[in-house]
Amino acid sequence: MDETAIDYAAVFQALPGMVALLTPELVYADANEDFQRLSGRTREQLVGRYIFDVFPENPNDPAATGMRDVRASMLRVVATGERDTMALQRYDVEDPVLPGHWEERYWSPINAPVRGPHGKVEFVLHRVEEVTELIRLRGGAGGDSRARVLEAELYTRARELQEVNDRLRQAHAREREVALALQEAMLPARRQVGNHRAAVRYRPAVGALNVCGDWYDLIDLVGGNRIGVSVGDVVGHGLAAAGVMGQLRSALSASSRVADGPAHALDVLGRYAHVVDGAESATAVTTFIDFDDRTIAYSSAGHPPPVLVHADGRVEFLDKATDTPLDARPDPIPRPQATTTYADGATLALYTDGLIERRREDIDTGLTRLAESLVRHRTADPETLADAVLLELLPPGGATDDTALIIVRL
């Protein structure tokens, strides 16, 4: 069926139950017919107005928290791009016909993101079910004392769940801060590659715990005018992934300084990963750049290929030496290695999958998007180029996986 033939505005109005659309500033953009009917507000009284101007907190209830909780839920949806199902809420509503008269009401709200074409949250879909009558009838039609006890118990349990959920979010936020600080302490500074022009970027994923699986490394190699450049990705998130990341990065840094080449360095790292809990399915790619010979030797353990953009704009994916992830074989065998050449003015980019992978999209599409961005900005200095690539490839609201990027001007 042709989607253009569907009148989605009519579908929205006909949705069963109370549904409203709000902007990220929590201003009503639309409300369906059930929302208008059951809330006692017309569309004109809703659209264009701030939600809590239309439905303010009951000033006669000093213990009321409904407005604070609903606002926090909606802003969380805007910030994270994730759906938020709230606990049962008591939110009294002022009678539109009798100003100053407040009706005790109970609601079950769900807030969900509506994304625009570039992935940014453009609206909050607010679906709410009124359960006031259900609460009141829990103990029988007469609304006797037992009904009021059950009502109070149900509401209390819902509030307890909401408070536990809030505490969990705070704990997750604290872990995220610790993980970020740990990663910042473990990842290297650019000064380790001497005078060679390089830019490094790390962007944590959106969400409380989605951080610290990715890493990068730049080191001076022994003998000649050479550097080693590597990136890797540890499966998992949070403090555990940060700890594994630090171990693997340090091991590869050490092995690269004494290895015959990048394949040998990954061989050593693979054997080490075999005895590190949490290193299962970790990936890495490492390159040895010789600035005197103008060559790049490389080897990959299941990682997306580095991109070499030549000075004339020609793109070369370094994918001729790709093997399995680090801990994929119980008895590791020598990994493949390949070498390519370049001329002055070329650009090398290493990155992690958060930069190119998108849900329901083939990875080749992301690789093409990256190559086009690198070519478009290839004459810019590495710092400017790195910023331009992140701006063009990452969704406006942030990616759901962390991202590392290294740009080296050759």
C-alpha cells in the first residue's frame, strides 16, 4: 500500500486513548480527540501552550510531586532518545468550569521520542491512561474504607517504585562519570607521536552506562621515523569494559614497541586477550607508519578497515589483512599483514564502529559516508577534519555506541 495515501493526521486523531505531541520545550504541538475529551480541554486551549501552564500542580497539596516527575520523564526522553514508562502518578486536575476546584486523579503515563530525519528528538509522544475509577473501585462499588486502603497501598507502592527507579538512574549516572574519568586517565595524549600531525576524538554513547568500550593508541616505534596507530573495541559498557579496554590498550602498546610488525603485535595481544575476562570478541586494528619509506603496514583483528585518502582524493580501504577478533581461536595462528604506500599529503583515518554503524542500515553505507566526508575535507588540518567528520556522521542527539576516531596527516 502506498504510504502517501494514508492520512496520518486523521490516524492520530482517531487513536484510542489520550495521546498528545509536545515539543522538546514541553509545549503542546497537538492532541488527539480522546485527549481533548477526557482532559476537558479543547485543542485551542492546548496547542502552543506549555504543558504545566495548562495543567499546573495542585497548590493545595504540598506533597504533590506529579508535575516534577512528569517533567523529569519528558526531559529524559528528549536527552536520551529513549522511551520512559512512568509509575502510577497522582496528578490532580483543576475543573475548567469551576476554577479553584481540584479533582483527585490518577494516571499511567508513557513518554516516547519522535525522531526527525537526522535522528534528533523533535517531539515527545505523551500517552496517558486515566486509572482514577479503577483505583476507586478496587475495594467494591461502594468505595468503602477497604477501597481507600487498597488505593493508598497501590499508590504508595507505585511511588516507591518510582523512587527506586530514580535512585538507579542516579547510580548509573555516577558510574558513567567514573568510567569516563577512568578512560580519560588511561587513553594516551597526542604528544606521544612527536611532531607528526594527528587528531584524536572520543565521543561516549548516549545513555547512562553506554561508555568506555572503545580505545585508541598512538606511539613512537623503535627504529626510524615510525609511529604505531591503533584502535579497538571491547564488547560491553561501563566500568568493566573500561578496565578491559585499559588492559588491552596497554598490552598492544607494549607489544607494538618490540614486534616485527602489526600482525606480530596482534598475535601477542590475542594470546593475552585469551586470559583476560571480558576480552571475548574484542576487536582491534593496528598500523605501523614509516614516514621515511612512505609505507603503512597493517593488520586487523575483526575491526572495520582504516581509510587511506590519497592527496588526489582516491580512497583506499585497508582491508587486505583482516582476521577474526582477538579471542576467537582457542589456539591462535599467525595473523595476516599487508602493506600499502602513500605520497605526501595523504590522510589516514582509524575509527570504531560507532562512527559508521546505524540500525537497519548496511555497513557499506556507513563506510561510503565516511569516505565521502574524508574526501570532502581532506585539505583541512587534522583537527578541523576530525571535527567535520564527527559532525557529519554522528546523529545530532549522539550515537548509541561510543566512538573513537584518529586522523593522521601523512
